[in-house]
Amino acid sequence: MPPLNLDPWWIAAAVGAAVIVVVAFLLIMIAALTDDVSRHTAETWQVGSQIARNTAAIWQFEQTNATLGRILAALAAVSHTAESIDRRLAQGDPKDRT
């Protein structure tokens, strides 16, 4: 069998071609990964926006509860005053007798 006589330029070209193939493969994998990350980011943003829309009214319910609490307190005061008036009318106010 005759000995292999490879020129160093051919060896360098083969190594360079192998490196180019590996780098191209890695770049393709990075591009696919960035597309995947981009898609998942868009899905996460969409779900987050939906959660924000669904929970936006919660603070309004808290404000409504606080307002209803103040209205209830005011109605209790009105009720107390009305009961006092009813008692005075039923008993007869001494001021009315003069």
C-alpha cells in the first residue's frame, strides 16, 4: 500500500470545513432556540395579560366594599336616629306638653 501523502493545505481545508459545519450546526440550533424562547415569551405575555384583565376588577371590589361599609355605618346612624324619634313620639316629648 502506498503511503498517504497529504498536503498540509488539504488537511487545513478539511479541518476548516469541519469547523464551518459545526459552527453552522450550532448557529442553526441557536436560531431554533431563540425562536422557541420567543414563542414561549409571547405565550407567557398573553397569559399574563389575560390574568391582569381577569383580576383588574378585584381592587374595584375592595373599593366597593369600603364604600358599602361607610354606607352601612351611615344607615345604622340613620336607623338609630329614627328609632329615637319613634320612641319620643310614642312616649310623648315633654317639650310638646307646654
